[in-house]
Amino acid sequence: MGAVGVHHADKEILDRLFTMFDQTGDDVVDHREFLCGVSPLIPGTVQEKLEFAFMVFDVSGAGIMRPHEMLFVLKSCNACASYFGDMVMSLEQIQLLVDDVYQMGGAETSSLSYRNNVGTISTHPVIVALTSGKGIVRYTVPKV
């Protein structure tokens, strides 16, 4: 993980995120969900973070993704942001984003190259609103 800017000092945060993704409490998580989920924490631009999330999900290295797979990746990223009280997308916004990307790419129900479309995804109005602080806040820390 050091290659992407995550270091030993981040262990406590990663442990907490692991617990969040462990939906059954059996200390087992889907590795792709976890890695996609922590992608917002790595240094880089929004486009680089999204590209990393798609790349770790794409274990075959084919560079393509189906709509339900892109939805999975974006929901995982969203869960991490939610955990920290950051702005997040609603499930409806995530679905709109995926639908728009596949329509623009001419692949409404089939596979789409995420490598060729990550720029479009990162500049989509839903992502722009989210990264400029106009998302919704799902979890917040109460003011003391």
C-alpha cells in the first residue's frame, strides 16, 4: 500500500474501515470492496482516485466494466467518505452517474472501457458537486 501513499501510520484508520466493511462481523471482507472503498484516501486527483478504484476492481486487467460493477465501485468509495462524515452521493445520484456514463459511451447495458471514460466520470456534474462540497452529509460528528 506504500506505493499508493498509504503507510503503517494509517493502520488504525484502515482497521476501522475494515470493521465498517465487515458486514457480518466475521473478520472477512470482499477485498475489492475494501480497496475500492479506501481509494478516496490515496493522494491524487479525483480522476486518479477513480482510476485506482476501477483498476483494483478489474482483477482481469481487461479495462472494461459493466454498469453493475461501476455501481459497486462507486458505492464502495461512497461508503468510505460516509464513514469520515464527508460529503457523499445518494444512491440515486450514483445510479444517475452510472446511467449517464454508459449512455454517453453508447454502452447502456453492456461493458464500457473505464480507462477511456474515467475523465468523463471525474467531470460528471454529480462528481463535481460532490468534490466541491455540495454532496449530502450522511454521518456527522455532533458539535461539542
